[in-house]
Amino acid sequence: MDCKDADMDSFVVEPPDPPNQGIMFVNHARTGRSGHLGHALVEYLPGKILAFYANCSDFHGGHNGDGWMDYRRSEDGGRTWGEPSVLEYSKEIYEKGVGHSVMCEKAVRADDGAIILFNLECKGKGWQPLAVPTYLRSTDGGFTWEPAKPMGDQPGRIWDVMVHRGCIFVLELCNDSEIKWHGNLPEHHYGLYVSLDNGRTFSRRSVLPLAIEGRGYGTMAILSDGSLIVYVYNIEDEKNLDCVTSQDGGCTWSAVQTAFMAKQIRNPQMAAFKDGFVLHGRSGNKGVDKSNFVLYTSRDGVSWDAGRYLCKAEAGWGAYSNNLLVSDPDMATPKRLLIQASHAYDEHMTNVLHWWLT
């Protein structure tokens, strides 16, 4: 896919471009903690939000899954936030002391109002190796949770989840990460799982026709023509994402293409917003401008602009992120897009920052 001039200038980023480094959401620097993964976000009623984040140790310079999940609640569209709460399932697993932890990267609201929270089940401090992922379901706005259930039967990592026309779509890289976190064996693959009963059960719909060697991360969205698009990262080419589309809800897929990302991209996160699309993540792990937090925009979700840095790297690895379309509680103003990301403050120790697109 050719990179065309697809810049959207019809939205405002709050706070503006660097040197302003985002809105502090979780100040781990105060306690010497870290929080890379686990940026699950969900709006369970208009303006009512749960924002999850990891609470981890300084193992491996802070780049680890050695901890548990906390979350904060907003009932006014993200203008104010309550005090942190502990996700008890995650804390209980961690406190068993067997080297197992639970990180929650994605959450969605099903059509019946239930929250479905998806869990990365880690058997090591560095997020790997991995067990079969699980999910929790809540019918009371996240105050209580049903017991965890396995999502599928393949060890791996859930990279993205979304709801469209009553169907919950789940993108998983099926790889136990015993050797590497990205694809490295012939049996590794990206699987698309679906739920048609509001997250009570899931089944595999298809295996995506993607090359697997060196592939990791992933994101998906619905394009304006109703087709499903999936992007995945190639560790050997941080300026080109692999891409496939489906016209039938993920049953069959197009041939693989690539999309050019001028400032590189790692751990891409995509969202439909206003009359186009945004995509954000770390600006790669290579080169002079690596590890910045970069935002791209597109009119069609296929061709992307030159990108802009929302946050410049100050220390080590960061810029794991997620986003959520948020309603105003009184429905009087257009929806805003919340972006949450980790940002390194010392070596790989990270705080958690917010941005708003309006």
C-alpha cells in the first residue's frame, strides 16, 4: 500500500505535542514501581470508564510482568478518577508465589452490558512463557467478577479485542513464548476467535494467512465499507506493517499487503475516530528516534500520514498503549478518544500517561 497524504487536521490533541509529556495518570515513580503492559480500557455506561494498569516491580530494570493489575474508575467521562482498586484475581494469582502473573491488556462492553476483561496468563516474570489466556466477566460495572474462564485452548497472547454488530472479535497470537515472544515455529499462528453470546463462550473462526516468523503484536478495526482489517508487526521491518482484510467477518482473508509507517511502529493500536482512523505505538526499537510515542492518522485506515510524536523517550522502553472512545456523560458533546500509554521515567521503569483526542 502506498503512503499517501492522509493527515487529519480536524482533531485536537490534549496535551499538545512535546515537550509536554502527557497527563500523569499513574505516578509509579513515587513508589519505585513500574507498569508496562495491561492497559485495558472499557466504557461500561456512557461516561463511566474503567482504566486498568500494571503494578510491577523493578525486575529487569522495570520491564517485566512481576506484579498484578490495578484499575481506576471515572464516572464523568474521564474528567476525574477515583482511587486505585486492585483486580483481586490478578493479585491472588501473583501472591501464590509460583512465578505466575496476570496482565489485562483488553476489555470490551458486550451488547448486553457485561464487561469482558481479557487476561494474559504469564508463567514468568518477563511475561513469558504463556499459558492459555483467560477472561473475566462482570455484569455490575466491574465491582464483582465471575470466575476466570479459558479463552480458547491455545497458549498465547491476545493482542486486540473489539465488538461489532453483536460479535466480539478476539485476535490472538498462538505461541507459548517458550522460545521467543514473537512467531518462530511453524505451528505458531494468528487466530481469530469470536463470541456470539456476549462473552459467555468463544470459538475459533479462522487462522489468518500471515507470515509468522518474527511477527508479533496486532490490532484491528472495521473500515468504512464494513470490512475487517488486521495489522501485525514485523520485527525485521519496523516501517512496514503486514495487513490483511476480510469482507465476511473474518471467515476468509485477502492476500497480505503492507502499510508504510514513516516514523516506525511497534505494538500498534488502531481506532476509528471522527471521519477516519488513528494508529499509535512505540516508534520502533531501532534507529535514532526509537522508543518515542508516535501517532498516525488516516482517512481510509489503509494509507497513513507521516506521523507525529506525542511523547519523546526520556529513558528506556515504554509506549505500550491502548485507546477508548468515550462518551460525555450528558451526551451533549461529541465523543473523545482516550489514549493511555506507559512512559519510562528511569531505565525501563514506567509511569502511565493519558492523552485526549477531540
